[in-house]
Amino acid sequence: MKDIFREATLKGLFASSFGFFREQMRRQYSGLRLAGVWISMFWCVLRHGSSPAEYAQLNFDKKSDRERARYFTMFRFERFIKKANTGDKQLFINKAAFNERFASYLNRDWLDVSKATLEQFTDFIRAHGQVMIKAPDLSCGKGISRYTYDAADDMAALYENSRDMLLEQVVAQHAELAAFNPGSTNVPRLNTMVDSQGQVHVFSAFLRTGAGQAVVDNMGAGGMAAHIDVDTGVVTTPAIDMDRREYIAHPVTGKVFLGFTVPHWEQAKAAVIAAAKEVPGMRYIGWDVAVTDDGVCLIEGNDRADICVRQFVDRRGWYKELTEML
């Protein structure tokens, strides 16, 4: 599900998820069986603290109560995150703050337009030819666009319309990753948890890719994701989208997910482990890592990386393992 905790109260998120649950269940059930699923969903809300959408997304209709207890749900996650992340959350909410704090991990140029002159803004775009324009405080792939320099464009107007934005050099992703979908930067997300002894664990990872002409790879923006084995960097499942459709190969390019090995995997793991140690008060982080021909670079860190999406893609729950690390 979309990571919209910053945009709505838990009550609002719960209410908005009924539509997703209703649509997904109507595809599979009817009559008395559908009524039974509704009863089961309300039981899971009371017993496990799940939202209606989580019930559908995590296939709770096909799981026993014992299996459901192994999963993070919306309310379990809220309790967990309050204990796990007590440090400076602004580093992960604001992209400019993140870029400043983790500058040595970015391996790309960027510009905070709010602090730049028109000349600096124009020079940056001319120098790179193509840039990403990002809203500094939005998530789920929102507020991100790609701009290609054109001498005929009114740069002063573009500058004024971008005063609250960030510019970033477009990452030249590894050819093997670009082959999934050339229109988006297709990045692995590596998820870290710092245990009570201060050791960083890369406990889960998945490969995200956009669909068609999508600039972003976020699942909430029509993308898909496939599980990566943390030890080997090999994709071990088909990709799956938000409607629970599975893909052995990318539907646009035909590039096969299963068995794909992410280049520079050990370097990617080393980067997120080092970055996680920089902010010990923020113990649970999802890191987006772009892979280039020469190595890796951090795109962003997410202090509220959606645990439902992670469990959905991993086909397993993480509640017991992560809470035991607290």
C-alpha cells in the first residue's frame, strides 16, 4: 500500500482502505463466501490491528490467525516505529536535509533551488542536460519529474516555478537494470534494522521498477517489485504490482525478473550499513540505492518505509523478528 502515513491520520488511512479491500475481495468471492470474508476482515481489525486494505494486500483471507500474528499491521507498526525511530526524523522527511547529511553517499550533483540564484539554477541544468526535479517533502514518487534542457525554454519562469524544489543529476543506471524499464530509475530497496546491540541488519530487499513511461519506480505509481535474496543479490520471486498481479518478466520489455542478479550487490549492502550507523537513533530505515556501471549511490532513505509493501513483496511477515531486535 502507499506509504501515506504522513498525509493522513490513522483513522483516515483506515477509512480510505475500504475501497481497495472491497475491490480485491469482489474479484475472488461472492455470496456467502464474500460475507464471510467481511466478517473475517473485521475480526482482523479487532484482533490484529490491520486495516481493510492490509487484510487484502497481505492475503489474510487465506491465512490462519496464527499466521496473521506474524505480520506487522498498521497499528502494530505504529507502536514499533515509535520505539525504533527516536532520532532526527527530518533527515528522512526532507530530501534537502537528507542530501546534506548523506552527501558522501550520493555520488551525484544536486542543487537546492531555494538557496540558488537564477544563474546557478540555469548553469546546473545546462551542465547536466537532463535533471530530476523533486519536491523536498513528498514521498511515494509524488512531486518528481524529469526535465531536459532546451535553449528555447524560459529559464526564468522555470526557476520561479521551482523555487521550493531540488534539482538532481540524473543517475546513469547500470545497463542491466535499465533493461527492465528504460523510462525509470529501477532501484533496489534495502531495509535495515539496528538491533539493541548496535549491529545493523539488512533484513530484507526488493527490486522496484516502473512500468511504461513512468519516471518513478514506486508501486503506488504503477510500478512493481520483486524480492531479492539479501545474501546473494539474486531476485527469487516474480515481480508483483499493487493489484497482486505477478510477472515473471517485465510486461513492457520482457526482461526476466527471476534469477536476475543485482550488480554491485555487496557494495550496495556496505553502503546502507554504513549509512545506518550514521544515525543510530533511527533504527528502522528503507534505503533506495541506485546502481550504476561504476558502483552505487543512495537516492533516499525512508524512516517509515511501508512495512506492508515489504511483507507483501517478501511473501512473509516480519513482526516477530524486528520487534525482537528492539
